[in-house]
Amino acid sequence: MDEVANVDIDSGTFKYVLIEVTDRSTNQRKYIVRGYARAGFHGDIVDEVEPQIRAKKLAVDCVGGGRIKHNPLEKTIFVYGYSQGFGKADHTIACQLLKDHFKDYKSIKWSDEGY
């Protein structure tokens, strides 16, 4: 499980997904955030990430999505929106993972407003 990074996101504004990764042999679970500007749909992110994680003999379940506005120069991240295909991710979980990863950021917030 430690081989799978908790966060992998781009800069700018893009779609993101919240994925639950499970090691069925130990029943250990964790959430990860993935977001890429190159992804036209939330499913594109899952299609890219899923084979990499399954190759490590881990199970993958996309539990929702949304959008991220990431400004590394200002050290801010804003999480919002939803995925039509996967539903709305729990942005509180996503933000906690982002806060743990980007410890020196000034602002990491989420909202149910806008899209």
C-alpha cells in the first residue's frame, strides 16, 4: 500500500477522482486523490490509474469525483463539483489528503458551490 502515493495532481484547473485502494490480503484500505489536466472525463483518470494499482495486486474503487483548482505559485487548492459518472467525492477526505501532502500551502478548501 505504501507504494501507492496518496496524492498525484497537476497544476491548473482539472477533474479529479477520489479512489479507495484495498489490499484484500490484509483488508488494509486507504484513499488516494488523482487529478490530471489531460483528462477530459473523470473515467479517463480511472482508466489511467486503475491498471497501475491493480498491477500491485490491489483493488480499486472510484468513490467519486469533482474538480480541483491548484495554484502552486500562490500555494492554494480549491476542491469543488462532482462527477456525472461517479458522483460527488467526499471533498473533506480529498482536502485532508491534500493538506497532508502539501503541508506548506496557505489554503486548501472545498465547497459544494459551482462547477
